[in-house]
Amino acid sequence: MSENFGTVAESRRRRRYWTLMALSLAAAIVIGLTGRILGTPYGPIAPAAAVGLAAAILLLMAVGNWVYFRSIDELELASNLVAGLWGFYAFVVGWPLWHILWRGGLAPEPEMLPLYLFAVAVAVAGFLWKRFQ
């Protein structure tokens, strides 16, 4: 076995990781533009287009996550676990709180998009906190 085997393996792993990140960004841009071309930002689109976009997102997320988790190390995995947990809790706690406050007349009617974006922001914060602590 070559004495630089670990260096070569790490180089391949990082190349695979950054290739996946670039492909994921490209796919997100294509899906976003396709959704924008097919209809207004939050308006209806044709049922066939909706099924096609949903299938594309589901397939890309499944394959992308499989490749991603094969290309990261244990530190990146730990950061992802923390991020997922923080985002999950933000959503699971955020929805009931917002719903209760709405029912009490203290908040506007709950909407999914702001709550989703909040959960994603919390997940990103959790990832960065764990990654750089």
C-alpha cells in the first residue's frame, strides 16, 4: 500500500463532495427556474408539471443524500445530525406555538413557508455551531 493512500482517498472524497454540491446547486437552479417558468411564484401550475417537479426533487434528494453521506467524515456527520435535530425541533415546536398564538388572536394565521424557512435557518445555525465550535 502506498504511503500517500490516505491523502489520495481524502482528495477523492473531497472532490466527490464538492462535485455533489455543484450538481445540487445546478439542480436547484433548474428546478426553481422551471417552477418559475411554469407559473407565478406561488400560483398554480399544471398538475403534470407539479408531479414532474415533485418527482425530480424527491429523486434528487434521495440520490444526493445517499452520495453526500458516503462522502463526508464523522465530524461532518455529527454536524449534520445536530443541524437536523435543531431544524426538526424548530418546526415541531414552532408550529404549535404559532397555532396557539393565532387561536388566541396574538399572531397571524400560521403559514408553512415562513415556518419552513425558519426551520431551515435554525438547522443551518445548528450546523455552523457544531461545525465551528
